[in-house]
Amino acid sequence: MKYRTLGKTGYKVSEIAYGSWSLGADWGDVSEEQAFSTLATLPKAGINFIDTADVYGDGRSEKLIAKFGQTETAPMHIATKAGRRLNPHLARGYTEENLTKFVERSLKNLETNCLDLLQLHCPPTQVFYMPETFRALDNLVKAGKIRYYGVSVEKVEEALKAIEFPNVSTVQIIFNMFRQRPMELFFQEAKKRNIGIIVRVPLASGLLTGKFDSNSKFAENDHRLYNRQGAAFDVGETFAGVDFETGLTAVKKLKKIVPAGYTMPQFALKWILMQDAVSTVIVGGKTAEQVMENSQASELPALSDQLMKKVADIYESSIKSQVHYRW
């Protein structure tokens, strides 16, 4: 496993991180036994960064990670997120009072006195124009409840606005072979400001694993079934906003250019890591085997310019019109 610096935090984090959404809910059922088996694989894979959120299983993910931490001696950086507990989820709810409540709940769930990294959890766009919210985060740092803070965003516009605030340390954003827009402007602006970039949805909710076809079925409690039209949250979080059948067609083209020695998921992950602005890539995984396979992408050889061009061409011809100008 290779490591990169996570922006202003100074944390040395593994190029492949673990995303714990599946430990909470929304990806089908995961037992505690299965969750701990998967988490136990992280140190073996060299992974030292875990991303979670207070709403993943209503705190279940945070609590499982805390329990795992009681028996694990290898240092882990834990990033959690706050804001989606608001109901209704409106910008006016991003107050110091509410954020403090959310942070204190996460501190209890994670059984710690200070959060390594707190991220606003894809707030409404208006929040990025509310300096009082970022002052509230500054106050939480001063109070010793969080060490650093960042934002998780849906849109490039939000990412660019967020990094205008001087104490934003990280931005979590969707970036993958099907969502290439962040490369155009955001990455270079983030590098200028020493912003850590945390990439999520790297495999487009599994589409880029190459394991699905038109007959693939998903459980009723799996967002890949119930959120295909954005019924529960931003549709960009499900298959990266790409129509399922369109995505399958593009994946067929990508499969034809997978380099020798790579699996399709490793190819997709290495493509992301070719961007030096990226600090770490959050990958989910319900099993130890998935975690190990994903982690190996870090050590694989760099992709050639010719191969990168082929991926760009597939995006331009098959995907760009659906997603590029929306997010």
C-alpha cells in the first residue's frame, strides 16, 4: 500500500480507504460478524483511513468501528460526517447548536474525545454561502471536539466554493471513470490550497466492477434499487448518476481495454489514483476478499497515456452527456 498526505491535516493516509456505508444500511443486510471480519482485514491490507457517517444505520457504522478499534492496535484515521440527521434537511439547520449536537453524538458512538476529521454531509448548496456555518466548525475545533473539518459535496460548484473558506482541510467528491468533471478545474484549485481530496463512489456503486448485467437484482433495502431515480437522496450517489443500462454498455467497452494483471475494479481504482491531486479513494466492501482485491490497486503499475486516452474517449462518447454538466 502506498500513502499520500491528506491536505492540511498532514495525515499520511492509504491510497485506498475503506467506506463503511455498507456497515450501516442501504446496501442490503450486513451482520456484525461479517462487519468485524471485513474491518479486521484493513490493517492486513495497509488501509489506515475509514470513512463513516452518523446516519449510516443511524449510528450503527460508527459504533461498529468503535468496537473494532478496541481490539485493533494499528493506528486508524476515522472521518465521519454530519448534517443529514436534519429533518427537513435544509440549509437553515446548519447551525452551531445542531452541529455541536451531531458531533457530540458521533463522539459517543465512536468512543473518542475528539474526531480526527468531520465533514459536512452533502449539505444544500446554500450552506456553502453561509460563513456562519464554517465559523461554527472553527469553534468546534477550538473546543477540542474535532481536529480538522472538511466537506462532502455533490457538485463541483460546491467544492470550489467550499475551498474559499481557509480552514476547510478536505473535500470529498464523486470521481470515477463515469464522473470526470472534477479534473477540469477543481483538482488544480484544490492543489493550490493544499486541500485533501477524498474520492467516493469510485466504482459507480459497483457498475465499474463489471459484475452486473441486465438481469442483476438488488435487495429492497439496497439504494441501487430504490434510489435509481433519486427518490431518497441525490441520484448521483447511485451508479454515479448514470442510467443503469447505459452504464452496462460503457463497461463492456472498458472491459476490452483492462490491462493484463488487473481486475476491472483495480483498473477503475488505478485510473483514479493516476491523478496526483487525489489523496485517497474510499472503496466499500462487504467481504475481506473485496477489501484485499481493492487495496492491491495501489501497488499496480501506472496506466499508460494511451490507455488513459481510451478511457477518456469512452466517457466522451457514452457517458458525458448524461452527467458532466449536472454535477
